[in-house]
Amino acid sequence: MSHPILLVEKSEGITTFTLNRPEAMNALSRALREELARAFRAAAGDPETGAVIVTGAGEKAFCAGLDLKELGGETGGSAGGLAGGAAFDVIAAMEALDRPIIGAINGVAVTGGFELALACDILVGSTRARFADTHARVGILPGWGLSQKLSRLVGIHRAKELSLTGNFLSAEQACAWGLLNRVVEPAALLPACRALAKDMLSCVPEVMRAYKRVIDEGFAATYGEGRRIETRAAAENARGLTPEAIAARRRAVQQRGRAQAGN
């Protein structure tokens, strides 16, 4: 009996997507890409989803990228599977989601899997996490943003070293370069991601979501245009504020600060 290729779990406002093809290193088959894109689109309209965690099944791989056996015709697919339209565009579905996405990188994230990781808002890696961009070795140019995002995150020279060699980057080095937010032991990975998600869910939901959008839009623009994006968003937000709401939120922030300080 076949098993589901994407596991979806909902708990306390957090939806966890687990790529469930461990026998194939969680490679993105055409069917998995379609399911994952559909799941992200569904999350956008789901009131029970305040944040999303993405991870891979098993201990070896977060995601090994596109299913090269399928693309090579070994399992009935073809290179034409690289296309497919909006129904298969996982990254577009992720970029359209206004909820935060946390990548729980449990193992290797290679090529398309690397791009999937880069589409997340925050990356937490286990000590088993490793990254590699093998596009140049496979003979396929990236189409999900890796060539542009990676250099902006780690610097152009480091990005070229990774992309023009296909060499692996360890979890520790990825953290030192600013690609991973932190590295934890494997057993602590999902708890750490859930704790981060809960912190986000304790913010004002509509403001947290608008803030994510401002950061993303500004990141894709020049600094000057990014400032204009921020100014417009701040003005729109200010029109809906009341003194009572600000006072209540100020007290909540103070209480949380005292709790975190142990006072």
C-alpha cells in the first residue's frame, strides 16, 4: 500500500508539512511538487494556520531536489516534468503565503531542495544539515531563485564558490555564513522550530503578516524603494491604531519582557 508523500499536521496554530519520500531522499517528484504547492495555497486561506514548518522525513535528507530519476525517464517521467505551470510551482505558492515559514533542515538540502529551503523565512538546522547547489553539475540552471537569493544572503563570492563547484556546506559553516539561524541537535530541531513559531503567533497577527511582506518586498528592491515600501505600509497601519490598543500592547510587551528576564 502506498504511503502519503506529504504529511500535514496541525497543532496550536502551527501547520507542519513533512516531505514523506525518505526512500528517495524526499526528492520533489511531480506529484509531490503539486501536493506541496496545493498545501501552501490552502494554508493561505486557513484560519487555523498561523505559521508553517517545513521538514523532511527520515534522518538523511530535508530534500534532495527535483526527482532526477523521474526527469531522466527511469521511473516513467521525462525532462518535460521541469515545467508544469502554476499548479507545480511550490516556490510561488510559498512566496504568496503571508504566514511565516520556518524550514526545519533535518538533513541534506540539495539543489531544488536548497531552493526550497531558501524560500522559507527562517532556517533552523540540525547538526546533520548540509547544503549543496549541484545545478551546474546536473546541467540545469536554477529557476526558483537560488542564483539571486544565495548571493544576497551569504555574499556573492561565497555563493559562487558553492554554485560553481557543487561542494557541500556543513551546518556549522552555514550558520557561520548566516544561512542558518541556528544549529541544534536532531532531537531538538522540531521543538526549536515550534518554539519560534509560538513566539511569532504571540505577536499581533495582522501586523506580523504585514511586516513579513514589507521585509520581502524591500529585500527584492533597492534600498530607496524599500524605504518607500516601508513608509507606505507604516502609514496604512497607523490609520487603524487606537490609543487603547497601543496601551494594551505596551503592557503585554512589558509583561513578556519581565517574564523572559525572570523577574
